[in-house]
Amino acid sequence: MPLPPPKEMALPSHEAATALKLRRLLLTLVLVLTFEGLARKLQIPGTDIPIFLLKDAIVLIMGFYLLRMSRPPAIDFLWVAYLLLIVLFLPLIIITAIHDPILALFGAKEYLLYPLVGFAVFFAFYDTGINQIAHFFRWTSLLIIPTTIVALIQIHLPSTHWLNLSVGGADLASFSAAGKLRVSSTFSFVAQYGAFLNAEFFMLVIALNQMRDLKFFWKTIYLSLVPLFVIGNYITGSRGAVVGSFMIVVIAGALSLMKFQIRSTFRMAAIVLGLFFVVMTEQYLLPDEFAAYSGREQGHLIGVSSDIQHRVFGALFDWTGDVSSTPFFGYGLGIMSNGSPSFSTYAAHDRDLYGWTESDFASTLFEGGFYLVLVWYGFRYYVIFQTTQRLLADVHEDLSLPASFSQATVILLGIVATLGIQPPIAIWWWMSVGASLLLWWKCVEPKRNDEGLIVAQPPPPEKKIRGRSAYAERLHGGR
């Protein structure tokens, strides 16, 4: 992979301060995403919409700071693709604005705002060491503790308790399996909790990969997150959480094997065996926490049932019959997004008329027609291809495992997740994109000394043509 020309110095002082602000904003964004649902369930008058839009305000502030920083050439490919995406979205924005100008802004935001999170992750850490990156993801991985504790409390409370109600105050008793409520922890919906757990997987692996210098107490804390993570997945009763995490392991394992790194392969095998042992042990000790998922999957705890296969294939292919009946530019951006019917009568009308499309492909086709399918999935698959290529070509063995898990999240959510209608899921995806690029960059960036200067590299050795005599050498050199 050819490298861009390196900068001669580390970040200027004003850009270093901006990078620090981006790191704080990223941590704030993660906290908002994690506890937004809990705050909305409190039903404090006048706070629901501000809390709902708070994450967007944070991302906009990130965009302001990103504009103040010089763009690293290493990710020019992503920057150019993002600008092209904005241009290609203009026809869809204009057509949606004809129906409802506010919905056009909201719908454009659903697709075009959150890539800034991926840039923010890279900009915030690209001039720091790997320990600084691990330090950030150690803090985010600790969120497994409060979310799992809240979920454990929820399954022992009646469905009428405020903690188990929806953000709108509705009773979710019907949303249960095997007599156990499918809990959403601190999140607005179970799907958002599942996406959080999928994203926490790569964050946890990054944290566990850099523990050599930690004291015994903190090593114990971070290792204890693994069984809590497993409980969190199964207590949701969500296939998106359990099967999603399972597929991340499978994809990460495949990426590790493709790199032919023996140590990483053995470490991956140890992770798989360790997770299997934890699942079996916790199912025996905590049957209530596994009941909802086991009930939905006819007793299976690890595997892909026929029902899941039907849902996956339906999400991928059931939409194809609607191509001929859907307008080429669709019905309007943002119609299927969470919250849009509350401020757009046009979106509310179409949701009532056509119902919620639910799956990613169907939602994309409905909102933007075949045009959006080509543009949106073309962009997503381009990001997946570019990030995977960099992982396989350049990531060294020390960072291979966390990079593989980050990239597995990029691949899985990038293919199947409802990124255009679920902002929290889109944000988690873009965080994984930024992390994958960041770990790649740590493997290829120029080495610097303590003053921030690039360490001079020795000149490449001259290639001598075999069989050339000393006379020929002198003649070739013009002597």
C-alpha cells in the first residue's frame, strides 16, 4: 500500500488542542448514545426531543473542529468518496424537499452527518501513540458494567415498571420470550442495545490487547468484562446481538487466517474457546438471563436457526420484487427513520400507508429508490473494500487482533445494518471505520523521535543487475 508524503512535524499546538477536544467529544457522544434511552424513559416534560437530537448536535460540533484541522493525506480516499456522496445525494434531497423541506434536512442528516464520526476518530488519535488509543477504548469498554447491571435489574422487575416501559411510556409485556422480557438496558430499543454490544466487542478487544503495563487490579477488571459482555448479549433475547457478535468472531477469525500470522491465529483460537467456556458456564449458573434467547431459538445458544436464516435472506432479497413499483428516486429521505413522523406529516402519512419497511435494503429502496440503492451501497461497499485492503496489506501482528475485530464490525454492520434510518447504529459503524483506519495507520505511519521529528530512514539499497561486469557498470554510469 503506497504511503502519502509524511508531515515533517507532529501536530501544531492548536491542532493538538483540537484533537484533544475531539477525543472529549467522542467520549461524550458514546455516553449520550449509551444513556439516551434511560434519560428519555424518565419522561421529563419538554426533554424528549432535545435528548433525541443531542447526539446530532455533538456530531455537528465535531464537524466544526474537523474543519479547523489539516486533512491527513492517509485518508484522502475516504474524504473524496464522502464529498462525492454529498453531491450524489443532491437530487434526493431536492425531491424530498418538494414534499417536505424539514424532512429533506432530517433525511439528509441520517445519511450524510455521521461519517464525520469516522473522521473524528481518526483525526483525534492519528498523531498519538497506541497506548493513548487503548486508554480511550478502555473507558468506553467499561460501559459494559452499567448497561449489564441495568439489564439484570430489568428482568427481575414487572413489565409495568418505568424502567421496562418504552421511551413513549408503552407497556412492552408482549415483547417477551419464554416468560422473560427482552430488555433494552439503558437504550431506547433492543436493537440499539444489540448494536452497542456489537461495537463494544472491538472496543473490548482493543482494551484487552494493550494490558501489559496495567496493574493487576485493572487487568482483573477488564478481564471481568468478558463474562458481563456475554450476559449482556443473551439477556437481550436479540438475535442481532448474539448472532451479530458471533459473526464478528467468525469474520475476525477469517481475516486473521488470511494474514497468515501464526500467533494471531492461536490467540483467536483461544478467544473462541474462552467465549465458548464462558457461555456454557453462565448458562448453567444464570439460566434466567439466557431464557429469552433460548426460548426464541428452541434451546440453541450458539448457531443460526432456520428462522434467522429466513429473516436474513428475506432482508436481502424480498425487496427485489418492489424495484419495478418503486419510483426511481423513491418516496423521500428519512421517512422510515425513527422520530420522523413526529414532525413530518408527509412521513407520518407514508408510514401509515405503507407500514415500516424494517430491513435495511427495503428501507433504502423505499426512501431513495434504485438510485439510492446504487449510491448508498456503492459507498458502503467501497469503504469496506478500502479498509479491508489496508488491514490485509499493512497491519502487523501486534495490532492484528484488534484490527481484525474492528474490521469485522465494519464488514458486518456495513452489509446488513440499518445505517440510513438508525443514527445510533450508524454512529457505532463509523466509529469502527475510524478505529480500523487508525490501527492501520499506527502500523504504517513514519517513526518520530521525542521532539516529533520524523526519524530519517536509510536510503534504499541500489539494485545491481545480475551478470553486469565492472566495465559495464562504469559504461552505464557514464564514466
